[in-house]
Amino acid sequence: MDPPKFTFVNNNTLIVINQKGKIRQLFTPFNVQVLQDTAHFKENSWVVVEEIRQLPQHILIYRVINQWWPYYIFKIDVKF
């Protein structure tokens, strides 16, 4: 099963599209699960995304506890 696709809208809005084409719009703040240990987070813990940005290379970053992190260290649990 393919993972959901994400589309950046603005600093407070993210569009999530599942493998069946269903769309869900998320607004900050929203919860994400940590996929790997970092200096600040334990794997499987839940944190709150405060803001979203898209880098020039089209990579999403999330602001969590006033620091920027790449999207791929987190999992979004979206109900469609």
C-alpha cells in the first residue's frame, strides 16, 4: 500500500491524499507520531506540528517545539 501524498498549501494548511484519491485538509496545530529517535524526541511519541514550510527543493519541514524538522521523521495518522 502506498503512503499518503502531501501537498503544501500555506504555513498552516496541509493537504493529505490517500492511495484511493480521497483528500483531507489538515490545519495546524495537528499531531504527528515520531518515527525515529532524535536528540529531542523518542520514537513512537506524539508531538504537535505548530507550522509548516516548504523548502525550495519541495521538501516539507514542520515546526515542533519551535524547531524545524523534516517531515519524514514523523507519521501523520489521518482518518479518511
